[in-house]
Amino acid sequence: MAFRPSPRAERILNRLVKPAVWIGGLWPLALVVVAVVTGTISANPLEDVTDRTGKAVIILLMVTLAVSPVRRLSGWNGVIAARRPLGLFAFFYACLHFLIYLFDHTFSWGLIVEDVVEHPYVTAGFAALLILAALAVTSTKGWIRRLGKGWQKLHRLVYLAAGLGVIHFLWAVKKDLREPLVYAAVFAVLMAFRLPLLQKKRKKTEIRARPPVERDAPAV
Amino acid sequence: MLIRKPDDIPSSEITDEKVYLSRRQWLAAAGAVALSGVPALAACQDGDDDAQPDKPNTWEQITTYNNFYEFGTDKEEPARLAPRSLRTRPWTVVMDGLCRKPARYNFDDLIRPHRIQDRTYRLRCVEAWSMVVPWNGIPLRDVLRRAEPLPSARFVEFTTLLDPNQMPGQRRAVLDWPYLEGLRMDEAMHPLALLATGIYGKPLPAQNGAPLRLVVPWKYGFKSIKSIVRIRFTDRQPRNTWNVSAPGEYGFYANVNPRVDHPRWSQANERRIGELFRRRATLPFNGYADQVASMYAGMDLRRNY
């Protein structure tokens, strides 16, 4: 199934990765800004922006989770450079999503705490946000070095965060489950790629003598 | 309970000359109703002046933000799709069931004998947002009386059009089509219950439930069934679509109640469309408690949600 790019193609692709990620990452924000400025945002702007930023998080998480499978299937190693910025963009939109939610609830902390504690879909979303925050903070080369093998284990929590995001969406929707179920299906497929790998990886990390640097970070 | 006269309303609250004029008509109608012994319709003002006047929402807001799953589940889909495919004439309304004069009515024949009134009501969606809508319509009870319901008729059931060609959302079974709703007889006969035919003096847009819809302002919006084709008198509590779709989440009575939460979200407050910087505390019976609470005296409103 692999379609290896030629060395020349790989060089070109490697240069395109970062700009592509930045354009793709900023695209949802640009769409929101344009919608607000042109007045095409809905009559309930806070709800609309909450929905759009939430969708951006889940899409970006799925794309992030697709990086390793793409690398494995294509043999194009350079794609791994997309993973960290994609993950950080997902976290960025998660923060925006959360901020709009706080604003929508007029920063009434009592009500918000009650919402997080009493309403499972909010609990799931908040838990996902906390995980993404931990992953964002530890995404730097310094932390990769500091945590060593532990970094791998910690960053596998992205699976939990993505799963919680899907559940959050499923539980938040009033009735039409079609869209969240699509993301659930995508998530299931992306997670299926992780199953055989987990066994292969144990051998890989035993052989490895030095701590992983980002470019060589094992496919997760 | 205060009803503000037109010259008390600051100009910032006047959205449209038409609205201003229609408020005077509304006050005249309310005055006439008050004379007949029925409590005046506190549509625009509650007892408390200090807080939050109920400014009517704009035409744009009312006609572009809609829950009408017959045309898709996104809020903007009904405005985009309904006007294209919904044919509002000819339109037939059947009134039948436990009544002395069942009949099929052409829409114009149904409406013509009645004087169209202006009623500005709050509409509170179960999703915890609300609007203030200047409806035009006729009291439901005046229409129901034409059929002469029998004493055995304890409920009224309403049905929306079923036609996937006109209503593309009905091609998916996201809800059990056709949309059904119902009221207890006393609720249906209540002066507040309105059969709406217009907004802001214009005919109802397709996305708002043209040509004829119910407005029951003290209940969650899903009770205010749209594009009605049948009104049936029955002795058994009718099925209502949202209750069928999620019985633990949506009841039959669906009276607006800040103390009874939806299983997944709170009903204690609401987003008034157009207001960005505050949420409003939800009022029992959507602020119409004075007029309607007595119908539910002794009922456990937590069980009968």
C-alpha cells in the first residue's frame, strides 16, 4: 500500500509541510473572522463560534492522529514534522472553544463549575481540554528530553483526548447524531492503525540507544 | 403588572414603524380582552421594570435562525431550503375527531372569518435560547370552536404536512414524520394560544411554519407546531414527536420551568437572541405564570415535564 515519494519529491514535500500546516491550522479561524465581519454568522453568534471552534478541534485532532499512519503507509518520514504544530493548533482551538463557552456563560463561575460537574458532556470536554493542555506544555524538545521514555506514554493520552472529544460532541448534540458519528468512525479507523504497532514498538524502543529527537520520534 | 403605553417606549426600542403601530393595535386588543374579564396579555412587559425589557427581535433574526427539522437540522437550513420547496397554496386544514362539525378547510376559508390580531410573545426554545416575536394570528380557541368539539374531547392533536418532496428533511428519519403535537383542551382554549399566520404584519415565511402554525408561549418552542394540516379532537393524550424521539428529555406538557432541567443541560437561564453580554434567568411558564399557572394547580411539574 505504500507509495514511496522519490527523494526529490520528498525534499519538496518536506518544505511544504510547515506552511501547509500553518495555512490549514489558521483556516478555521479565518473562516470565523470572515463570517463575523460579513455578518454571515448566525443570529446566535456565541453558539455559532462555539460550534465552529469545536469542530476545528476535532478535525485537527483527527488530522494529527493521521500523521503516523500516513508516514507508515507512504514511507515519507518528513510528514512527522506536521504532528506537533497540528496538535498545538488543536489545543489553540480548544482554548478558544473553552473561552467562548465561558463568555457564553457570562463567566459565572458557580454555574460553570456546576455545568462541568453535573453535565457529562461538559465533563468530557473539560477533561479533554486538560489533557491537551498537558500535551501542549510538554510538546517541546526540552520536555521530550526531560521525560525520555515517559514522554511517549504521556503523549499517548492524545488518544484519550480525541475519544473524549468525540464523546463530548455525541453527547452535546440535540438529536442529529450523523456528524458526530462520522468523527467516531474516523477515530475508530485511526485507532485501528495503532493496534499492531503497539507490539512492534516495544522492540523498537528497546533497541534505541538515545532518547528520541522529534524527527525520529517513534510512530505513535 | 404594567403595560407600557406606546409613548413610554424609548425610541431605541422601536424597531419598525409597523411594530409601533401594531403595538397600539395590540394594546387595543388587550384592552378589549381585559374588558371581557380575561387577564391582559403581558407579552412585552413583566411586573419587573428594572431588569430587562423584551425588545422584539429583528425580522432577520426571526427568519434565519430556525429549528425546523423538516428542512434540515442546521439553524440556517430552513431559511435556505423552505422557501424553495414549500408550497403554501393551496393549503388544506382538516379539523376532525370528536367534534360535531368536522370539515376540510381551504386555508383562506379557515382564516377569513377571523380578525387577525397582533400578539408579541416570548418564544423559549428547549435548547435554552429565546426570542420575542411579533406574531399576527387568530386565537386558537376561535378556530376550534367552529368545529364544535364534543364534551368527550379532552385533547387536541396537531399534525404537520408530510411530504418529503416539499420538505427534504423528511427524507431522513431524524424524527418520526409527520411532526405531531398536542394540547390539553383547557390549554388549547386558553386565550394566549395563537394560530399564527404572520410576523411583523407580513405573511409567515416558509421557514417559520407557513402558512399556519401554533404559538403556545408558556411552553417550550417545540410545542408550537408549524405548517399545520390537521387538527384532531381526541380523548386520549396525543403523541408528540419530541417526546416520542427522546421520552426522558422532552415531555408532553413542556411548560417552561427553570427548576426542571433537561437531563443534559440546565434550564435555569437562557440566551436571548441579540443579547451578547448577559443571559436571562428563565421565568416559570416563560413569564406567563399569571395567566396560565392555574391550569396546572396541584400537578407535579417535575413528573409532568
